[in-house]
Amino acid sequence: MTVKTTPRRRFRLNASTAIVGIAGGMMLLLVLMAVFADVITPYDPLRQNLIKALQGPSAAHWLGTDDLGRDVLSRLIYGCRIAVIAAFEATTIAVILGVPLGLFIGYRGGWWDWITMRIVEAIVSIPGIMVAIVIIALLGAGLHRAMIALGILFSTSFLRLARGVVLAEREEVYVRSARVIGTPDRRILLRHIFPNIAPPLIVQITLTVGAVLLSEAGLSFIGLGVQPPQASWGTMLNTAANYMDLAFFLAIPPGIAIIVTVLSVNLLGDVLRDSIGRGIAIAGRGDTAKPTVRATAKDDPLPPPTTDEVLRVENLSVAVRQPDETEIPVITNLSLAIRKGETLGLVGESGSGKTLTGLAILNLMGPMLRRTSGLIRLNGQDISAFDQRGMETVRGNEVAMVFQDPTTSLNPAFTVGSQIAEVLRTKTGMTKAQAWERTVELIDRVGIPRPRERAQAYPHELSGGMAQRIAIARALSCNPSLLIADEPTTALDVTVQQEVLDLFRDLQDEFGMAILFVTHDLAVAADICDRISVMYAGEMVEMAEVGALFANPRHPYTRGLLRAMPHASDRNPPLPTIRGSVPRPGMWPEGCRFSNRCDLATAACHRPIPLTGAKRTVRCIRADEMEAAS
């Protein structure tokens, strides 16, 4: 059936679209009035008529007149021109000054970066309006001089934005590859790094426009911006302030204009912020197929829970919300259970949903992902209904996670010892001294020599194997009953990989914890796991004990994975492969999701197929034939 939105989400989508339409319409109206102010104003904004001073709204003057008898509506429309000019000038100056300088100092580093950032920190430590006043005092009053001052002031935001992106990107592999082939630094900055700053730059521009409009009105109000008798919203408010007792209505038109304009700009900025870089690709370029949700058969229930069961997941389903508010399932009806001291492996190709399963258990999914159904029990307690505060008491204490790359999971700004001690102090209430001593013990326990010295090191000062051991020590600091290991050995060489696997086994024997081990390497799974669950396209296709699975795979996908292992083939004939790739969420085939890649598929495979079995489960209508043929 076709993906549908719920009435509530449809209402949210319509409301969001309406808000964007209104905000965009207000901004278009502002620009049109600024461009055609000479044509649409009913009066000359500078024309005085003292006889009609301080009159209220009337047919002749829709918004009344000011203290000199000038038409308020005409001055308000001309104020739109001042607002557009001010926003354009100040924002352009801020971008031109901030972005190139931020790119340069972020890429070069060293003294350039240190000196510039100290100056920036000095500027941002002082209230912005004070900095602007000082600059205007040096340059002189007036609209253009005020906008130069605001441009210099707001350039610090763009500088820090550009610098932050460069610091994050300059050490990426693609940048190093460009350096290796001799690409000039300027081309690396413009061609490789600058595109990464474009999305946040657009958002920052919208936020700066709103801030400039407010600042211009404030400076004009105190006489440092637009000078009388020119019409601007700030000078109109200044006039209104002098006659509040006689004509309070003078403050209403410019006040509403400022509020509506700034609010419209900020709403558009929020929409850009929420839409840029979110969602998943459903269809490729030129692909007109509509995403569909396939009906799934009801799986056999898990066996009754045992007294030593640590984790129990029943019918877990996760969906990703698209910008149009449709929901695309990425995990469907996943059920598994892990006992104390047992290691369950999740294997499968990239995109099968292995890592997302672990994140869903911890409720650490991104903002566009949500659990649509399923029950999660940890040590007999239902944690699936916990809010974020409730999950904070579970994470670290009862369940912990070790991520794939320790160089990204450890904060480079702090020593590794302080990162472990922080967990101990937060979760257990230890004193600083107690937490530090326990940290040294944990580092020693995971096999790192000179633990007290290593605790003072930063992540970049450690090898990949040592950093992963630190990550394991941090995860085990509060003796969790469940450890989720997300491909913890992928980034390590073979020797270190085996040492880490041995460490997992030793720690499991010592603490008695259950382990959910995520990996795409079947050899690693065979080494450390007791049971293996094979995942494909967001669902489990087979689960069995390690020996049984390797000796007699009952699903074609499992058999294809085993045959594709390099050490399982003599390369004569060539190493077998599984044709095709894992289908994207929303593009799963009807019935068996592996059917479009399976050589044994029949017409019967295009209807929903349940996961059947008790001790050993499989999702295939030809499982018995495959078992008999092996």
C-alpha cells in the first residue's frame, strides 16, 4: 500500500506550509514596496503640513500623520526601502569579511588562527550594540556608515562558522587525497571545503538579516543610523516616543512592521535549518517510482522469557520521517532476546539496519527517526515507553555502547581519563579523586600499560587499538548488564582486532554481561558470538547458533554471505558474489525483500513471508529444500 500521512501529520504539514507561505509573502511584499515606493506612496514622505499634525487614521491618511503632518503610511513604505538596503549592505559586508577570513585561518591555523580568534573573542565579549556605537563614533553617523559597523560586528558570526567547518573538514580523507595529488590550497578551500559551508551559511544569512533589521531600527532610534528627515522605522519610533501622550498610535505602524518583518525572516530561517541536510533519499535522480510500504506477515512470537534474560525486543519497527511528513519504514517487526553472558551477533550488508537497531534500543535515533511500534525490556523492565529523562538513568548504568571508530567517539578536547571519570562522577556520584583512581583501574583492566600516564593522554596521542580499549573501559565503567558493540573492530588491523575480541570475552566472563555485537564480518561473528542474527533490508531473515548457521545456512542470503567470505573460497572458480545491492527503504520488493537478488525466487516469494521456527528461525519458503540439499 502507498505511504500515507496521519491526519495529525497532515495538519502539521499544512500548517507549516501555510506559515512558510505567509512569511515568504511578507518578505516579497517588503521587497516590492521597497522597489516601487515612489509609485505606490500616496504622499511625499517629506511633505509637511503642520495644520494636520498628529491626526489619527482617516480616509485621507490611512495611518494618520506625524508631528509635522507627514503621512505615516508613505513614510512606512519608504521605511521598507531603508530596511532592504540596510539588510543587504550589512549582511553582504558581514559575509565578505567573515567567510573568507574564517576559511583562511581555519585552514592555515597557527598564529593566524590564534591572533584572529583572540580579537574575535574580545569583540563578542562586549555587547554588540556597544561595539557598533564605537565603530560609528569612528566613522560618523548615517545609514551606510551604520551598516558598515553592523557588517563588521556580524562578520564575527560568519568567521566562526566558516572556521568551524574548515577545522572539521581539513583533516578528512578527501582533503588529504587532494593534497597528495598536488591540488593548490586555494582550490582545496573553494572546490572541496567551501561547498560544505553553503547550507549553514544560508541559514546564518537569514538569521543575520533579522538581527540587522532590529539593530538598524535601534541605531536610527538613538540617532546613529538614518538621519531625519529621512523615513525609517527607527526614526518613526523615535518621533512616536516624544508624543506618546498625545498620539500613541504613531508607534504602532513601525512597531508592527519591525515585528512582522523580523518574524518572517526568522521563520524562513527555521524552515531552511530544518530542511537542509535532513531525510533520506527515496528515489534516485529521474526515478519516478513512489515509495511503498509492503505488507509483512506476522512472525512467530519469541519463546517465553527466561530468568537470566537481559534484553528482550518484540516487534520493533522504526520509520524515518520525510520533509513531506510521510514515514518510510527502515526496520520492521524485529524480535530478539539475549541472555546473561551471551553474545548475539547482528550481521548483514551495509543498509540492513544493524546499527540502527542498537540505537533504537538506546533511543538515540536522529530527530527524523522514530520507533513506530515494539516492546523493549531490559532486565524485565519495559524501557520502550521511557522519555529522555528516564533513558538517561538507563544509559551508562544498565546498557552501554561501544562505537565503530574510537577517534570520533572520544572527545579530542579532553584527556581520555577525564572522559571516563566524568561518567563515573555523573552516574555513581564518586568524588573527583575516587573517580580518577577508578579510571586508572579501568584503563589497567583493559590492558593498557602505564595506565596513570595514559589517562593523561588525549585521544589523538593513542593508537587505534588503545583508543578502542579506552572506549571499552568507558562503556564498562558502571558495570552495565548489556553492552552494544557497533563494529568495534572494523577500524583495527587483524592483530589488534583479535586482542580486542579476546578482551571482550574476558570482560564478559568477569562481568557476566550480555553483548549485542554488530558486525559485517562473519569471521569476527564466528569468533565471538554464541548466536547470529542475519539482517537484510530492515528485517531478520535467519537466526541460529553459530555452529548450525555456518554448517547449514537455511536462507539464500545467509548462504550467499558465507560463500562470499574470502577465506571460504579457493578463488577457483572466482570468489562468489551476491548480485545487486540492498534496496533502499521504501523500495523493498513485494513479499521477500531478497527476492530480486535471489536465484531461487519463485512467484510464491512475492507474498508476505513470516519468520518461522523456535530455537532456529528463518524467513524463507524454501528453507527446508536448502537444508535437504546441503
